[in-house]
Amino acid sequence: MAGSMRWRREDLAAIGVHLFYLPPRSPELNHIECVWRSVKYEDMPVRAYTSTPELHTAVDHALTRRAAAVATTTPQSLKTA
């Protein structure tokens, strides 16, 4: 823990703030990693782009498709997934 926070830990705990530390590399604990993996491998079939604008467009379209898929997902289907 950083030295500047160590002495404040008890003060923070007294007001209900509890620090939760993640390992330096823990993609399984970061939900956006699952989204990016799906976008990368399922929504962006082309693996190489010739320009930055082309890549940006592909990412925008992939994220739009992913958002539409999530928007049409019902809470019941999330429980069974």
C-alpha cells in the first residue's frame, strides 16, 4: 500500500470506506476485458486495417453491434448464460 494511504486506512475504515486491491494483472476481474475479447474475436472478423480511420470505423461498428446485442438481451437469458 502506498505510504500516503497507509496511515489513513483506519480513518477511511471508520467512515465505511474499505480499499480493495487487485493484483497487478487480473483481466478476469475486469469485466471490460470480456467485452473487448468478444468484440475483437466475434465482431471484428478482419484482423488487419490499412489506416487508423479504417480501424476506428471497424471498432465503432463492432461496439455498436455489441451494444445492440446487449440491449436485446433479457434478464432471464443472462441468468442462464
